[in-house]
Amino acid sequence: MPFSDFAGNPETIHRLREMLARKRFPHAVILSGAHGSGKYTLALMLARAMNCLEQPSTDGGFPDFCGRCSNCIRIAQSEDLDARFAEAVEARENLRDTDKKETRLFVQTHPDVLIIPPDPPQMMIKVDQVRHVIETIYYRPAEARERVYIFTSSAFMKEAANSLLKVLEEPPEFATIFLLTENAGELLPTIRSRSMTFNLGALAVTEIESRLAQLRPQWNARQRALVARLSEGAIGRALSFDIESYVAARNHALILLKSALGGNEGGHTELFKVTESYRSGAEGREKIGNLLRTLYALLEDLMFLQSGAGQLVRNTDILGELKKMSEAADFAWLQRAADGLGEVERGLRRNLLRSLSLDAFATALERVS
Ligand SMILES: [Zn+2]
């Protein structure tokens, strides 16, 4: 998977490759961007370009990577971060209790490329993880040209951040540190000033749609249009989008909104059947989280229609249905519905029974409409 496969942000990619070509790549790079914008994918691509044994060049002489040599292959084995992370967590769980406490979490599929994820259960980067980086970073790479360290989160414990700072003050010639973050402001200003920051911006809907046409041919055009609009410019979110559970949550959301607007053929029986299916426990919490997000998204789409900004609607595949609902609702009703959702969320935090607060939400909107 060479650089041409990276979605979007061509200027940023060009600048990074230019620095590689001139052998002026910074020792510390902050890659900043939304969840799913490709920070980790890009860091692993750069790690391969630094260490590819075939050292191909493309696009008029810029460094690329072959994807076939032993360095490329082993680095690519870290691509599925969720799976590697789960394996590392499980391996630690299987240790004896005394060892468990002292074992910090890493993902490593190449001897010179170390990935440092936030350590559970706190999901923070801990000082012992940074200590391990310090212990290894001053040794010359064994099989690569450049040692690469990738911190996948900027949630550092205080002591960990201070230790990292010491490395950044005196980095060895042959090492590069990547810091991935959704918000560079979370990093210490002293860390930021010793690093070079690159932002990965949101992609246009059309760009995501055309990438999906290549990479998700099993989705039809309507589905691709929907996912492209719901992924907020982040290609990773688009590619991992679970259409089935989204549509399931949206069907429930539509029943709730329609019965409040008086346009639901199934009446109250159907409404209660839906709300009853939301139970307590972790699974129920996730299910209702999806439902609430979908309800907000639908209300927003209805507001776009009300205010004559139909081009902003994201649920384009049910546009006809939304238009009908938008005619039945008015702006004040939509406002009350959004307030009502806020009420449901607060109720859930106080552990009110899920199904009851959903019923209350739907019936309250009915009374005032
Ligand atoms: Zn290679």
C-alpha cells in the first residue's frame, strides 16, 4: 500500500515525503487530526518509507515503499491496531499477578518499530512505557535504518509527559517519534515546541464517496452517499462504518419521532415495542447511545430542511420521508425535541430506566405538538 493509497491531504503528504527525500525528517512529528483521519495509517507508511529495503521512489523521485520486503511486511503487521492491542492486553491478562503489574502495554511487529498505545484501564500513556522508550532509543536500529516510535494517543500521565520531554531534548540521530493526537493542545507546550506538527484535515464528501466506490464495492451508491455524509470527513470512520446497526438504530429513531408527530401507522403499540427493547447493562448502554446519536442526526437533518438548507442533509437515502416529517413539524417542535433528548441523556446519567425515559420523551413531544 504505497503513498498513493493514502486518502486526501496531498500537500501534507508531499511535504513529509520531501523532508524524507532531503534526509531532513524531524525527530519528533505530531500528526493531528480527527478520529479516523488516517494518522496511524500515515505514521506506519512513513515508518515503511524510512526502512524499506527496496527504497522505491514515485511521483517524480519521492521516497515510497515496496510493501514486499521483510521490513515493509513486518511493519504492516501492526496495521490492525485494534487487533494487536487486544492481543497485547490478553497476553498481559494471562501473566501472573506480580508480573502483570509490572508489564506495560506495547505493540511491536518489527524489532525497531515500537507502538505505544494508551495503557488500560485508565487509557493513559504511563511513565513506565516512556521509560522503555528511553531504554531502547539510544541503541542503533538492528534491522532498520531508523528506529520509529509511535505514540497513538496524547493522553499522557504527567510524569510520562515529563520523561518524554527529556528524550525530545536529546533525540538520537537514528530515531523518529510520532505523536498522534486529536487535539495537539493536550500535549505540553514544551513537547509541541520540540516537534513539528502536521494536521490531517477533513476530506470532501465527494472524495470519500469515490474512495468508497473503490474500497467498498459491496455497498450501493445510496449507501456510499449516506456513509460519506455521516463520517465527518474521516476516511477511517467511513471505512469502518457499520451500516446495518446504523439503519437499525435509525428505524427505531424514526418510529419514535413519527409517533410523536402523529404520523406513525403502528401507533403506541409499536412505540412501546421499540422502547421496551432498550434494557440496562453495557449492551443496552451502547444501543441507546447509538439511538440518541441517530435521533440528534435526524433532528439536525429536519432542521436543515426547515431552514432551506436541504443540501446539508446527511440521511439522503430517506430524503422523501424526512421531507414529509419536516412538513408535519415546525421549528419550535424540533427545538423541544432536541431539549427533550438532552433530558433523556441527563436521565440516563442518573440511571433512570431507559425504556421509561424514552417513552416519556416521545409522549411529552406528543402532548405539546
Ligand atoms: Zn519495502
